[in-house]
Amino acid sequence: MIWELLLEHKGKCLGVAAGFFFGLIYLIVGFWDTLVFIVLVSTGYYIGRKLDQKEDLRDILDRILPGKFKQ
């Protein structure tokens, strides 16, 4: 029964779990540390998604920091 509920509302459950996780981090380490953590995780996700799509790492980094990685 609980699995059916979780599968039917997996987006809501994932959102609640993420909110709980980030709220807990906020309470433990503070606002700015949590903000830095979120930025780093988001950047890692973005680069990982681009690598999964078979994009070149130099092209990805050149879009993030223009002119630093082209030779």
C-alpha cells in the first residue's frame, strides 16, 4: 500500500524529501554554507548532464568561463 502511494505521487515525495534534506542542512550548517552547497551540486548536475549528452568537456567549460579553455 505504501509503495503504491509513493509510486503514484513520486514527484511530491521527492520534493518533500529534497526540502527536508536542504532544510536539515540549513539548520545544521547555516544559510550561506547551504547556498554554496546548492550551487556546487547544481553545477555538478549541469556538467554531468552535458557529459551524458556526449558533449566535450572543453566546450562546456568554455560556455561557463568564456575564453579560458580554448587554445
